[in-house]
Amino acid sequence: MKIFSKFIDFFILIFFLILQIVFAEQLRLYYINFDFILVIIAALTFKNGTTSGMIYGFFAGIVFDLLSSKIVGISPLILALNAFIIGRLMEAGLKRKIQSYVFIVFILTEINIIIINMIYYLFSYNIDFTSLGVDLLSKPFFNIILIFIIFPLMRVKFSGEELIEYQYK
């Protein structure tokens, strides 16, 4: 049953990866910034653990960088680092509640925006401070909206209760 669950998680990740590349990049023209990949990696990390989240994050980042013609290597680093941060916070005693999910996605979105723009600046890309400011204000809001869509789809509970699993005795 766990292998089947991993395949389902993988196909959901692929679906949201394609949705990010096709749909979300078009909405960026209107300053509507969804980051499906960040939220799905957060959901997978909360559901399956740190190691699985880092593997999913690295894979999704490589595919995203190759298909979106960005600097290859930044997204796998950022997404694997996000899964690692979530795993460390869970080990430190983070409760599985909606407030924790919102806080984690908010903080990770802000950190990702800042780190990615700093890396682009180091590679001599021009930074548009107006769009950076709009991203810092709007992108966390849109990602928090995605929590209420993706987390129930991934069956990540909003309370401290774990999923009901069948136990063989």
C-alpha cells in the first residue's frame, strides 16, 4: 500500500509541476503568482517525511529548471532545502495544525524569493525591485490559498491526528 501511495504522490507532483510550467507562468503577467511546486513539496514533506520530501523536491526542481529554461540547479537546491527546513521544524516539535502550515509556507515563500533574487544578482541578472516587492507581498498570499486546495488533496490532516492506517496483527 505504501508503494502505491508513493506512485500517487509522484503523479500528483508531476501534475502540479506541469500546471506550474504551463498555467502559473502565464498568470505571472497579471501579478498572480502561484507556486504549486513549493506547496506540493511542503505537503509531501509533511505526509512522507524529510527524506522523501527532499527527493521529491530535488526531482521537481531539476525538471522545472530544465523545462522552464532558468539557471539549472537553483530550484533543486531551494526545494530540497525547503523540505529539509520543514523536516527540522517537525523534529523540533512543530504541531500539525493549519496555523503551522500557513506559517511554514509563508516563511518558505519569502525565503525562496529572497534567495533566488540574490542568486540571480550574483549571476549578473538585473533585479526589478518593483516586481520583487510585489512578489514579496502577493506570492505568500496566493501560496496560502493553495494550502487549502493541495493539502486536502494530499490527505495531509489539519489537526494533530495521524492518518488511519491498517495494521496487521
